[in-house]
Amino acid sequence: MTTTTDIKFKPTTTELSAEIKKEMKLDPKTGVGTVTENWYVDNLGRAVPEDIKAKYPGIEADVVPIIKGVQDHNTMVAAAAGLAFGQLSEHVLKSNKEIERTTLDLPTIGKDGFDFTYDKTRQVPDRTADGTVGTKTVHGSLRVGYRTYGTKSRGELMKVKEQLAIDAAKVFGS
């Protein structure tokens, strides 16, 4: 079912939406969706700004190895920064008994970045040999997250969520 659009989107949003919709399938029995294999990779060339394409003709073919390199770099940064942050945190938490947790924001590009949290002690799930799940206390618990600004509810994504809510009210509302 197609519904009317009450909210105005950028042309790139509606154009790309129409294209990816053709590559999607949604199983009506399970509710599980799939996208044509390699759709994301095949469309990465769109991410290259026109001035970069002009400066480096054919760079679209190199986008995947570049992104893989960035992903590998991020994996190493998460481990290395986590180790350094955890070691520094141990000293701070030992010397200041009032602090139970340390946090670190490591910006990357734009508004994206890593979030690190180091807890002096933390309760975590503990599965025993017989399959029983309980909890246990661990010392020096490091958690690492990566935040992407583009996946937060703002801009075009906020408009999409608002439009879907309007459409759903028409389809499912009483």
C-alpha cells in the first residue's frame, strides 16, 4: 500500500528510496526483509563528492577498499584507545574512591565517534555449565560504542519517522 506524502523530503531521499525499494523483499509470513546482495556496496560510488570524482577519476572503484581500510582502522583504534583509557582509568579510580566510572568521547569525523565507559565494578550475565543464567561481579569493565550522527532522529531521518507515523495512523488507526 502506498500512502500520500505529507512531509517534503530532499529529492535524494525520495529517489534513493524508490531505487532501494525495488531491491527489497519483505516476507509476508515472517516479516523479515532482505535487500539484493551487494546493493550497499554497488551504490557506494554515490558517496563520493563530485569534486573528488573530478580530482580522482575512477575513484568509485576504490571506495570499498578505502572503507574497509577505515573499518580496520576503527577496529584498531577501539582496541588501542580502550587499552589506554582502561589503564588510565585504573589509576584515577584507585586514587579517587568517590568515582565509580570513567567515560571518554573520542570524536572521529563530523559528529561521529567512539564512546568508552570503564566501570570499577559491574554486574554482568554469568552462564553456568548447566545453562543457568545468573550474574557475577567483574572488575574493570570496559564498554565501547560507536555513534553515527546520521542514524539519530534528526534531519531527513526524523522526517521519515514522522511520515511513517502519519502513514501508520491512516493504515492501522481506528
